[in-house]
Amino acid sequence: MIVPGWAQNKEHIMLAVFATLTFLIAVWLCTTIVAGMLEQSGHKILAAMNGRSPLASVPVPPVWLRVSQRYPSLQRPMRAQAGLRAAA
């Protein structure tokens, strides 16, 4: 079957329309997925970009340890550290 020139041109135009529509739908879908990911973990990404760990704990002020008055020591009072508190 021989297709006249205008009919062949019409098929190319329809193909271009469908290709453009498919491309726009794919871009919209990707944008929606990326926006959802950023909504859930955007603060973690920003913290990593600033060089901070999202798992870093909030600084806790030191706790003074009690020293027994029965057996005074010659050392200064020791300040508790987070590692020592976790071991107790």
C-alpha cells in the first residue's frame, strides 16, 4: 500500500505528540518520587552536606561525681563522661 505524503506526515506528527506526552508523564513521575523522598529524609541529606551526622547525640552537660568524704583523695574531682555513664 502506497501512503500519500500528507498521510505519512500526519503519522509523524501523532508519533511526536505521543512521545512528548510520554516524556512529560515520565518527568512528572520522577519529580513526584524525588519530592516524596526529600520530604521523608531531606533533613538527613542537609545534615550530611553540612558535615554533621544525623546520628550524633545532643551534647549532654557533664555530671559531677560524688566523692566519699571517708577516704579523701589527693586528686581533683572527676567529671563523668558519656561513655562512663553508659557503662554504669
